[in-house]
Amino acid sequence: MDEVREITILVKWSGKEYPINDLTDQDTVAVLRHEIFKRTQVRPERQKLINLKYKAKPAADDTKIGLLELKPNFKLMMVGSTEADIESACQRPNDVDDVLDDLDIVVEEKAFRIENSKVYLSKIQRRIRDYKITEINPPRDGKRLLVLDIDYTLFDHRSAAESGAELMRPYLHEFLESAYEHYDIVIWSATGMRWIEEKMRLLGVTTNTNYKIMFYLDSNAMISVHTSDRGVIDVKPLGVIWGIYPQYSAKNTIMFDDIRRNFIMNPKSGLKIKPFRQAHLNRDKDDELLKLSKYLRDIALNCEDFNKLNHRKWESFNPKK
């Protein structure tokens, strides 16, 4: 297997320079555009990359970065404008886009190729090396690991309300208290750390004495992958946690998220939870966390290897079989 090289490209745009350092020689120009967008808010289709060449012609999006004609101290010149709606979005938390149709891009045979790609494994190693986890509470011996999303999983972050409690998913604290008996708990959101901390405070998670959160992960712990279905997407690779805390693995880890694509790197470890939206209408109807509490307890007590589970069929799990 050829060695994957890390590459940094300095992008000059609108009088400023932006180092794009989350790249490898095996990534494509499409991934480069995605990373540029995350730093400049210029959408990929709006970006004109002036001096990015392959064989003396403008580099196509499917061209690998390692094939480009990059001289020492190369600076990529970009022209492109942000749009009014992007500018307004910059004033809000950098949440994941609402996904109206989260198609099941994670089918096992396709995910296996992505999960084991040397390009993405290299990016995970970089996160293990460079991402700094602030541990709130230490891990406990013999516990499984539960990784939870926030938006639409624990909290309706788009509806209007006078308090965070009105947008909280029903039975949240009971769920976390029950899970804590058998699992160390990590919160992983595709927003910034400041917003994660604020949401956990509003929901009363940080002050609840019946359970403890081990740590938070934010969007900077995610990686970008290229898929044939959706192009470049940001995902949550559990390998980032496993590389830092080797007592956890696919055998004892489960992740809840309302967007299936977020666990494309670990498809067998992810459980897609029903999204909690329109809290004012569904507050008295939603009992998803109650049912999932039972599932977590049952698999913790009856399953030594979570790899043997099919989380898509969690509602019909029978611990007696």
C-alpha cells in the first residue's frame, strides 16, 4: 500500500490567505473545494481556481491533488463571491444542513470501501494526533461507549421557544441516567464547541448529578469523504475516539444520530434515531428515548460484541434469543 502524504495548500482570496491543511495527495479537487468552502463560505460551484492546473489545463474536480502541478510555496488564487443567504448563515451556529431526504447512502458494501480507504484512515490518524479532547469526566472500567448527536436527536434546534426545556426531547434526562449505568457518554455535534456547551447548559445536562458526560466533540473532529451519491460530505469517524481511548472499539460502541451519513465510516456502529422536530407538536407524543433506553440496557447485558447486532432492527431486538 502506497504511503498517503499530507498536503497543505495556501488559498489567496479577497485579500486574505487561508491554509487548507486537511488534505492528502489522494484527495480530489472536489475535496479541496469543500475544504475551501468551510473556511471562506464560498460555495464550491462559485469558486474559480485560477492557477490550479493538471497537464497545463484547469484541474477537473475528480483529479487527485497528488497529480497537480504544485510548485514549492504554491499559492492558489481563487475568485468567488458569497451569497446573501450564506452571509446570514454565518451569523448562526455552523449546523449541519437540514436533510429532507437522508437517503441510505450507507449500504454495507459501499461503506466498507469508504471505511477502509487509506485516504480516510490517514485523516483519522491526523485527528487522533492533532485534535485535543477536553475530558470532563474520566472513563470508567468495564463500560461500553455511547456517542450522541444533539440536533434533532436530543434537541429541536430550529423551532422557536422561550426556553431550552421546551425544545428538549422528552425523557432526555431519564434516558441519560439509564444509559450512564452501562455506558460512558460522549456528545458529538457538527457544530462548534461553544454551541455544544451552550446547548448542554440550556438542556440542564451539565448540572445534572445523576449522570456524567465524558467529553464533547465538535465539527473539527469530523472528516470529509467523497461519495458517488452525495459528493463531498463531512462525517463522524469513531476511530478518532478509539485511537485515543483504546478500551473502546466497534465491539462495545454505539452511536445515535438522526442523519445516517454521519456514521458512514462505522456503519455497523450507528443507529439512526427518528428526528425530533416541531417540538411544540410532538412533545407529548415522542417516546423514542424511552424505547432506546431499554435497547441500550438489553444489549449491554446480553451482547459481548456489538458487531453482531443489526441496529436497523433495534425495535425488534429480543435479548432471550
